[in-house]
Amino acid sequence: IWEMKARTNLWYVLENTVVDPSAAKTAYQEFFTVIGHLAVISAPVLYPYNLAVMWKEAYQNYVCESRLDQGNCYAEPENVSLGVFIAVTVFAVLSAFDVAVCYLQVPFTFPLPILRRIYYVIFGIFCWFTLALLFISGIWIFLGALQVPRKLGVYALTPVLIVGIICKYFAKLTRFNSRVRHKVQERLKPFTAQMAKKNFSPKVFKILLDKNVDQTLRAQGLSFSRIVINCIALLVIMDVLYAYIFIGFQAFTDDSSRDAAILNASIVISVAVCIFTVVQGDGDREWANDKTEFLADNVMEVMKKVVAAIEMQVKMANRLMRHALPPNYLEDEFEEESEEPSTVEIQVAKGPPGKSMGGENGKPADLAVAEIVND
């Protein structure tokens, strides 16, 4: 149990949402897995660290402006930013330690469980703190846009456009995923009926198919985790693009000019329209249907192999039963499912002829047969 907890840590869960951790990965995949882990570690601390740096700079400029010993003033530590820097350093050390334990597969013994719980608590606190700072910053931006629309209006408009595009892109990918999944499930219905005729449990067969469908959709880039990753990638691209645009606004435009504010807003809206057009596509329904059919065919090619493997396993189990039981208890084909227990089930519960075999925990054979019927 301890080793299972050691393997199912935060990094294993994050990796499992993207790829199958049990499958062998290439060096290329390992590299991007490490990059993803580093991004998860950096995300909760980058914004607080940046705010702490700006806070320290603004505070020192305000306090040290009227002092004669400005050199000593700037050399003095500032308590708020110093506390944030210490917290970020502690978080970075704990993150590096936890990731190293995961990569090196260190035995999960004392004090690793305590350190992992401490790290998860600190990680949750930083995530909450970062979200709170982002929420407060957003409120201040929108309030500033109401007070000084020429200067801050474009900064309030941009987050609305980004959120709208991300939501539209997520809805498009989710809808496309649902279409492909629906087509695959419709095509798999004959296989389910065929396996049911062979006395194979439809529920078990459906569970196996659903699991393999999810893995195949993941390989085709249509799983929910891949959709989220694509949305995050689009968000990062838009943030970098708009950051570059805002730097240009601050360098070449006048914040107090109405014409400059209109020009900046038009540039931001034009960029958002271009990105939205690329994300949405040309809206050709026939092209979308063809792509859905193409991906459904790719998924079905894999699922046919899965169904063939399941059929082979059923045949092998049937042969093992034929060799294990006497001939008078066997038939050429499995009987259809009924409420009464089959001859094979009764023989398995009783054991081979000439030998007594109790049920589970020493229960009689009749009681074991009764439990099979009840199940």
C-alpha cells in the first residue's frame, strides 16, 4: 500500500491525464513530461514572485526618494517582498525534492509521507494565493477601465476576448470528441451483439471497449486531457502575443490620446478576430463530417484489433475449460444466458468428479452454487 501511494503521487496523476504512464516513452516524450512538471511547479509562484518584485521596486522608489542616503535605503530589505521570496524558495526546494523522489522511485518510508503532505498543503496555498491575486488584479483593471478608459480600457477588453476564444475552442473540440465517440459506439454495436451471442457478458465487454476507446481517442488527440492541453497551449500563445502588443502600445502610443486608445482597441479586436477565425475554422459542415469519419475509421481500425483479441481470449478460455472438465459436461458452443446456472458453473462450484471441493471459506458446494445463481 505504501508503494502504491508513492507511485500515485501528483506527478503520476498529471502524467496519467496526458499519456499512459505504464507504456514505454521515448526520450522526446520524457523531455516534454519533465517540461510539463516544471511548468506545473512554476505556475503558482511566477505571478506572486513578479508582484513581489514590482512591490519592492515601487516601495523603495516611494520611501527612498526623499532620503539623503538613498544607497543605504535601497540596500535595506523590504519585509513583504522578502517574505514572498522566502516562501517561493521553500516551495521550490520542496518541489524539487518531491519530483526527485518520484523520478528516482525512492522507497516511500518515513519521513516521506509527512513531507509529501506538507508539500501538498503548501502547493494548495500557493495556488489559492495566485488565484486570489489574479482575481484582485482583474477587479482593479476593470475598475481602472471605468475611471480611465483611454488608458486601461484595452487592458480590460483583452481578458474578455481571450476567455471567449478559449471557451469557443474548448466547445468545438468537445463537440468534435462527442461526434467521433458516438460514431464509434454506433459501429461497435454489432460486435457487442456478436459477443453476447457467445455468452460473453455485455457489461464486461462494454467496459473493455470503453477503456480502449478512451485510449484510442487519446492517441488521436481527442481525449478530454488533450483538449485541456490544447486550450492551455492556445492560452499561452495568446498571452505571449498580447504581451508583445502591449509592450508596443507602451513604447509607441500616448495613453492620454483618444485616437490612440481607439487604435489600440481596434488592433486588439482585430487580432482576436483573426485568432477566432483560425480556431473556429471555415465552418464547412461537409469537411467536418469527412474529418469525423476519418478519425472514426482510425479508431475503428484499432478497436477491431481489440475485439479480435477479446474473441481470442474467450476461445482460449473455452478450450481451457474443455480440457479441465470431463467431456460429459461440455458442449460445442456456450449456451445462451439464463436465470438457471449452467452445467459448467455447477461443475466449477462442485469441482472435478471424484473430488470434494468446498466453496469459498470452506462453504459447501450447494451454497457456492446458490451464490452463483444469486450473483
